[in-house]
Amino acid sequence: MNTRRFTILHSNDMHGDFLAEVSGAEGKLVGGLSLLSSYINRVREEQNNVIYAISGDMVQGSVIDSEYKGISTMEIMNYLAPDVVTLGNHEFDYGLPHLLFLEKIANFPIVNANLYIRKHNKRLMRPYHIINKAGMDILFIGIITEKVIDAIQRDKDIGSFVSLEEASQEVGKIIEAYKHDDIDLTILLTHIGYESDCELAAMLDPAWGVDMIIGGHSHTVLEQPTVINNILITQAGVGTDQIGRFDITVDDDTNSITDWKWRLIPIDSSLAEPDHQLEAYIDSYKKVVDQKYNAIVTKLATRHTHPAREAESALGNLFADALAEAGEIDVMLLGSGSVRSRELGPLVTLSDYISAFPYGDTLTRYCVQGDTLRRMFERWMRAENRTGEGECYQVNSAVRAVYSEGQKRLTWLSIGTEPVVPDRIYTVGLQGYHSSNSKAYLDVTPEELAEVRRPKVISTDVRNVLLEYLRENQNLRREVEGRLIYQA
């Protein structure tokens, strides 16, 4: 048997998580690129055939990344030297032209097979990358989530084969085109979420010989890879607190994996010493950012947390209340994913604020009838949407909504002390991203949102509205109080 052993390290959804954090009474350092780099370097020294892959969302989530619009992240990633990377939805946050600029900065291949320039029917990025190690050819293909189409749908030049069926066909095209190269291992780097990875695996023709799907987007943590259609499916959570590791044996005669072991490796100071060269490089960015963003914005009465997107949170309540008050809005639907920090305060610096709420977007006030408003809540509160892959919302203090899991419907919606009446008009606040994708997320078209009355743009950058509110109000306190209730 002609076999080779390989080690495949993989990360996803790193979100500019550059710095280690102190954990526990013993003060152990956890996560951060310095410790991650040290571990990757050690594995590369210890093992002969090592590949490091990243399944999207390297950018966004830190002040350093926001300040340099992803350029700092790409330069730091060049230091980590991944062998191959695929796009995540947040790689598009700074705009399509800027993404193409970031790709030029990267010293590593960025693959995506299913984004196209419509007019010319050409793929936007290189669709695949073949790595030759130990005399074997390993094919990597990149597949992106539908959320990327949401983010760039106003750009009419860009199209996609983005449904799972179309994505599977794109995979087949590439594999069929390169079968003559005697590909020994085929790996999909996806950013479509764990559940969609499982669906995609079931659609793939076994004759194509896909061996693995290494995914991202849903921040899923698995005890062991899922196996569907003889394809190994895995993901490595979120951030840099851990890294996935495959140790596999590949048979060159059958082009198949004959043995494998997978672990989710915790990254902390007991595992590796910091990479001091990388620390110094990150510090060169951090010093500039600290000088600019160390000003105090406000003092909250207590620490506010946002542990999960799918449920009401104290920090989400605070932000939703602020925007509802500033925009004179009956119902503020604040995208839960807009809140990027798990906690904020009591002391809030400008750096803290930007880390917690990094996305610039419009804030628009719409007028809708009560029956439309109920339909919107019923859409996003359903159980199928609260899986880590759907769009959920935080709401302001005037709102009380109750969803019955058993009945699969909204059983109560009120504003203030009054239940929502079907033919009454209510104002609703939405960020631009959610307005553009209102049909998918809220079951209401942009045309329906504008039907009752002309929408009013409250702000071209919602971050500024929220920032000014926090500056003008000290010692704010919000708690989880039952604005959103899910009953069995």
C-alpha cells in the first residue's frame, strides 16, 4: 500500500481575534495569534506534511482590523502563512473593490468557486488550489454562504451559483475538469454553516471523491467530525482560542483516507510559548490604535453581556433602546449579529465601543401595519431560524413578544401596554443590511416596507447615533427582562 501521512490544521471565523486573554485565577493566557502562531510553527517543525487552512471570516471583530480596513489582518495572516484560505461573508464588509485589494496583499491563495462576474461569466476569485506534498496532489475548493450575496447584492456585476444544489454542481465541474491530474485528496473549504455543510455533503456525487468539508460561519464546536456520504465534516468554533487538527493517512492507489484522527486543540499558554516576533508586529498596530481610541465614551452602571445572538441580551437591550429613542421608533429590530462583543463595561472606551459595534450602516424608519409587523416577528422568532445560522434580533423595551414552539406561531406581540392591532400603523427601525434582505429575514419585501409611507433615513451611519447616545448618558443599566419569550 502506497500511503502518506498528513496533518491538516484549520481555523475559521477568527474575526480579528489578535490578542490573548487572561483566564482563571492562575492567569493562564488563552487564544490570540501569538500563541496560535507558536503552536502552528511547532507542528510544522514536528511533522513533515502539514497544511494550514482557514475557512473564512478572518476580518472584522477588532478595532485593529476596523481601523486598517482589513489590511492589518492580511499582513498579520501573511505572518501565519496559511497554505489556503476561502472567503467568508465578512471579507466583503469593506466592499468588493477593497476585497480585491486585500487579495493582492495576501501572500496565500484565496479560493472561491461560486462567485461570478455576471457579464463575462467568469469567476471572481480562483476557484481551487492544488497543493503538492509528499508526491500527492491535494485539491482545495472554496464555497461561500448566501450571506455574501446579501452583502453585495446591490453590485449588479456580481452573481453567484449560491444555492446548495448549484454549489454542488460547481464542485462537480472543478473535480471533473481536474481528474486527469490524479488528485489524491479533495477538500472543500466552505463558509455556509454546519447544517448547510451536512446538506451539501449529501448532495455530492460519491464518484467525485470529496473527502472532507472544513467549514465555518455557524461557529460550531464539534466533539468529532460528522460523516455524511463518506465525507468528513468539521469546524473549529470561533476566534483563536482553539484550532482543529486532522492527522490522516492517504492511500495513493485508491485516492482515499484510510485512517484519521481529529482533535480540537485548545490554544493557551500551557500548550505553547508566545511568538514574540508576531507579538511585536501586532503591537505596532495596537499602539497606534490605543493612542487614537483610548478616550472614555461612557460609564455604564454594570457590565452588560451578549452571550448568544439567538436570545435577548442585556447589551442588545441597551443598544436597541438607544436607537429606538434616538430615532423615535416604536419597534427597533437590531440585528443581533451587529453586536460583536460578549460583554461591555462598566467603563467603555472608544476602542471597546468599536469592538462591540463595528459595522457602519444606515438606520431607516419604516411604517408598517400591525399584521405585517406580526408576520415579521413570526418569521425570525421561529425555532428553525435560531440555530446559529439565521438572522435574529434584539428589541427595545416597549416590545413584548411571545412565540410558541409547540404551536409554531407568535402568540403575543405588544408595544407599550397595548397589543399590536392588525390595521394600526407602527414605526420600525432597521439597519440597511436587514432592509435589503427583509424578504429572507423578515418575510416582508422592501416594497412592502415602503408601501404605507415613504421610509425616512435616520442616519447614514448607525454607529454615530449609538455613540452619541452613550456619550450623553452615563450609568445606564439594562437587564434581560422578558422582551422575547419562547414557550414550549
